[in-house]
Amino acid sequence: MIDLRAARQDPDAFRAALARRGAAADFDALLAADFRWRELTERAEALRAEQRRSSKGAPPGPERIAELRRLSDELASAQVEQSDAERERQDLLARIPNLPDPSAADGMTEEDSQVLRTWGEIPSFAFVPRDALDLGSPRGWIDMARGARLSGSRFAYRIGDVALTEMALYRFVLDFLASRGFLPVLPPVLAGERAMYGTGFLPTEESNLYLLERDGLYLTGTSEVALAGIHMDERLEEDQLPALYAGFTTNFRREAGAAGKDTRGMFRVHQFDKVEMYVYCRAGESREFHERLLAYEEEIAQALGLPYRVMNIAVGDLGAPAAKKYDIEAWFPVQGRYREITSCSNTTDYQARRLNVRMRGESGLEFVHTLNGTGATARALLAIMENFQDEGGTVAVPEVLGRFGAPGTIGRQSPGTAR
């Protein structure tokens, strides 16, 4: 959440920043609710003080009893109004996004994002390349039909060499990140409401979440939730920072609002695996760490040999917690366009405020800054399958994955296509 005390002191600066995200009206509504809450709080405190003064002294007569009853009734009414105002204030505060970084791209849509650079050569084929679903036919290396028969649409089986290559991809990335100082973590994939709220997925992303109502737990859509929650309500010492974590989890998303988008294949599915980077650092270090996370993502993409471009995401396309976000988009020959395979975000102190994660510095307790970034998902595997195929449908696997159990080529026998 934003720093409400700082917002009161400099509302014009906050309003101007949030206007870039289309949230100026919500911010004004928050300030109005906050002003009303403070007024009601002062009134309740004044009534309590008056009640204490009136109750002292000699035993009360009929007039004082009536006065005390009046004060008690007024205080009860004021407390109800104060509670209602606090609820409204907190609801509005929960929906206000983070202030965008001045260097984040302007604009409200995906098309407004800025291309910062490109890397690698776009491959040319003497044949018509096939997407991942068609490769392996009729054996079916990625089987969406059987996945749908088991679980419904947007679920997939990955089979044979594809499964081995995908697992090698995650192991390669975990090994890479461990060599850069990240601590590997296998966290829970179920989380309570507090952690979902704290990371900013509630209330704004509720429609995309799977909720186990009987248990009051959510299936997480990224290990960012668990890694952010690892230090929830903790006070970190200065020598504990920076703290770098690399989590691996299976993730779940409803993909609400994705009707008609990427309906074929496993680019946008309900269940997927992911390696996630998460960083806790001092406030003055988060911009530097954001560039570092992007550099790691680029190193991984380059090691895989994937042609890509780096995007500075427009402020209107940021998730609520992010002040700035970079995407890496790999080239997908079959689609003839770049598609996102990783992202990394600087969430500054937005999540730390909601999760109450502080550090003890020279000036006392202050909120840490947090960042998150994608190490790898199966989207990188899909890019490999499209970019490195031959006319016969065999896929050359990047050499860096070989020592983690990937075959040299994808082409092993699989159970066949679903009927």
C-alpha cells in the first residue's frame, strides 16, 4: 500500500503520480475518506475525555446521570461512524496502486510499452514451422486434448522428451540463480488471505484466483506470494539484507478475462510450473536490483539462444504492486511476433507495508523494498520448440540443458494423441 502519512503531506505529488495510472480519482476518494475518519476519531476521543471528566467527583444526581447517558449514546454513535469510515478508508487504500517510477513508460495499454533493446537473430525457415502442439504428431508431445478430458480446457500433459526438457530448464535456472547468490526454496502453494492481500493479489486479482472455501486457502498463481510471506511480520536486521530467494512451484490461475486469447496450446493455461526470483533489500537499493534481475533474465534467455526484446512496461499495464516492470519477449516464429516469457518488477515498499516487513536501520525501523522476477516457465520451452525445429519436426535442445537431464533433441515416443 502507499504511505498514507506521506500522501497527506504532499497530496499533489501523489495525485500527479497516480494520474499516470488512471488512479487520481480513487486517490481523491481515499483522501476524503481519510479526512472523515480523522474527524470522527477526534470526535470520539473528545467524547471519551468529556465522559471521563463528567464521571469524576461527587455521586451524580439526576442531571449528571442524564448527561452521562447522553455522552454514552453519542460516543456509541460516533464509534459506529468511526468504524464505518475506517472500513471505507481501508477498502480504498487496498485498491490504490503503487506510485509509478518516473522512468516507467507512459500510457495505459500494452501497446504503449517501450522497446529498450533486442538480442539475437530471428530464424528463417525453408519450410513452414509448426507450433508446439503440432510437433510430435501423431504421437503428441504436448497433449491438450487429454488434459481437457481430465481437467477441462487450458490443462496440458507434457510427455517424453518434452517433459524431460522442461524439468531440465527449471533445474538449469535454479542452478544459475544459486550461483548468483539466490537461496533455492520449495515453498507451499496454498496461502491464506493475509498473504494474498499482502502481495497485492487481493482485492484486485480475486477473479483470477482459485479459492478452497472449505479451508479458507488460495492456490497461488506464483511463488512470489510464498516468498513474500516468508518474512511476514518480521523485523530484519541490516546485515540480513539483501535477501535473495529462488522459488519453484506449480501455480494456478483462472485466466479470467482471457476468453478467446491463446485458446490453442499451452501459452496461457490454468496450471503451470515456474522458477521465481524474489529480493528483499534496503530502500535505496531496489532500482539497482531491478536492473540486476533483468540482467539475470537476459543471461538465461541468451544461454538458451532465444532471440528476444526487452520491454519497459507502460504504467497502465502494471500490476497494482509494481512501480516499474520489465518484460522479456521471445520471438515465436509460428505466431510471427514477440511474446512475453519473463517479467521482473520493482514493488518498492508496497508489499512490505501490507505484510509488515521492516528492517532495523540506523534511524530505526523502516520498511524494506521487495522485487520479483521470472526465472523460467514453460513459455521458454515453447519458444525453444518453435525456434530450434527442423523440417522433420525434430527440436534441437540448447546445450546448457544437457547436464540437467535434457535429451539432445526432442523426439521420444509418446502415448499418442487423444481420441
